[in-house]
Amino acid sequence: IPPKAVKIGMLDSPEIMRAVAEKLEQYNPEHVVIDPVMYAKNGAALMDPSCIGTLIDIIIPRAGVLTPNIPEAERISDMEIRSVADQRKAAQVIQKMGCLSVLVKGGHAHGDARDVLFDGEQFHEFTTPRIPTKNTHGTGCTYSSAIASQLALGYRRDQAIARAKRYVTVAIQHALMLGNGNGPTHHFWDLYEHGLDDSVVGKNRVVR
């Protein structure tokens, strides 16, 4: 069964990156979403800085959608990001490294959560109100996985991202108060409330 979409997360060594690149060449999935996980929620590095060159050379060019957050986009593009205009510029710089499109996520910025997509020709922006909660563990992983899922269902790239952002926003909005640190989001809240009716999926109720 050929894969419709593949989502790739943290790759912490050149050896793993080369193995993944070889398998992407072998199986040639229709959609590849790559989340370049480089920093933990507390800012700690998850990837050896010496691996960045390999990431840029052999992984980024294989991405249909690359989904860096602001610290990751800063590291890859080698520029500071302090505004939406900077997000746009970084997305352009990274897209020229060979990927089809770049979604620079704005979760680390201030104000509304504004994500900027550049597909080599035009920009799209996806904005939701920022939700005041510390329980955002795994949101980047969830977002990229949701994008891959929506692409596999046949939605256009911009539609897939819009639907995925609505999904993860609702999951954050109904985050679970567990433990003492950054708690998890509620991935299944919409499913529990509304079931699998496609007239509801992607039209999640977001309280303003």
C-alpha cells in the first residue's frame, strides 16, 4: 500500500537523516511533512548543532511542507525573526533550500498565533487567538501530523494547514491539567463531542 503522506519528526544524527532520506527515495510518498524538531519546550537543544548542515543538505530538500517554529526557523535561515515580515523572509530563505513549501509557526511570538506559509510563489497566513495556557506539550508534533493527515485525505496544502490549525487550536483550548509541568493537549475533544461526522471535522468550535 503506497503511503499517501509521511510525517517526519526529530532526527538527531546524520546517520538517521541519511537512512530517512534513502527510504523517502525508495517509497516516494506523495506528501512529506517534516517537523525539524531542534529545541525542547524549555529551550534545550534536542539536535546536535553539527547536524544542521546535514539537515539542510539532505532532509529539507525532501519536504513538501517544512514546519519550523521561530527558534528553528532562525537557526536554519541564520536570521532573527521579530515580526511577521521576518517570518515571511525566513520562509523565503528556507524554501530556496529545496523544499516545496515552508510554514514558519508563530507560537513563540507575541499576540495572536500567526503562521506564515510560503510555497515558492505566494504567502498564506493562518491566525488564531493565543490561548493563555502552559499546557501545550507536543503541539508542534500534533500540528505537523495533522497537516500530513489532511494532505492524505486529499486537501490542498493551504486547506490542510487551515484544518490542522483549527484542530490543534481546539486541542490546546481543551488541554488537560495533568502533572506539574507543561501538560498535554486534548487531542480527542472534538471527536468525543461530535463523533466522526465530516460535516463537523475541520469546523471545530473555537471559543473566542
